[in-house]
Amino acid sequence: METVIDRLAGAAGHYTGGGDGAESGPFAATMDVRPLLDGLGVEIAYTAIDPQGDRLHDERTTLAFEMMTGEPTLYVLCAELHGIARLRQIAPDVFSNSAGKAGFELQIELGLGDDGELTYVWSWAPPEEDIMERSRAVLRLAP
């Protein structure tokens, strides 16, 4: 059965596009997707830049199978989190830290459409609040 890791490794390349964020407003986005170790994982380098050219978000993420459980897991490193977050797959294209209302809930959706469109969605909520979408980027493979 094909996994999200297989699909992304097979779609490796440099993606460009744009997005919008609840706090940031519109932005330009780039994402480089690279397979790791013969498809055991995928490296993602994602950047969002506002219309003035200021960097809004800079992220380095690894998607791989967790060694002990075999579950596809995202390891996200970005300045906003002040460290690395571990998100487990909870739906075909959705990863979550499953903190719920007791903690800072974080979900990332990483979708690859049949048409090659790549979507990258960040949703989060502070403790005691409902999770909601905060940022969505839509990208396509650059020529």
C-alpha cells in the first residue's frame, strides 16, 4: 500500500506558490521536497515570505516512519516552536501532536493532489481553545 511518504518521495522537487494566514495575511511560499535514504523518509524545506519580502516562516521538516511503531511521523523544526515538534499521522494527510485542549494543539496537513498540487496547512490552538486553520499554502512543481 502506498504511503504519504511514498507519494511525496515520488513527487520530489522544488515547489512554488502562495498562501494566506490568519495572522500573516497573503504570502509567497516555496517548498523543496527531497527523498531520504532511498525513500525511507522525506525532507521538506518550507519558507513563507510576505509581500514586503520579510520571512514569515522558515521550517525544516522530516517525514519518516517512526522506528518503534512504524507510523509515519513528522518532525518539524521552526523558529515559532522554539524547537522540534513530533506529529503523528491521524488521517491520510494529517499529522498532529494530539495535545487536545490540555496543551498547545498542533496539526499539519500535507496533501498532494492527483494534479500535482501540494497543499500545506497549519492548524493550532492554545490550551483550552478549539483548533482552527491558521495558514494554508498551495504550491506547484516549478518548471
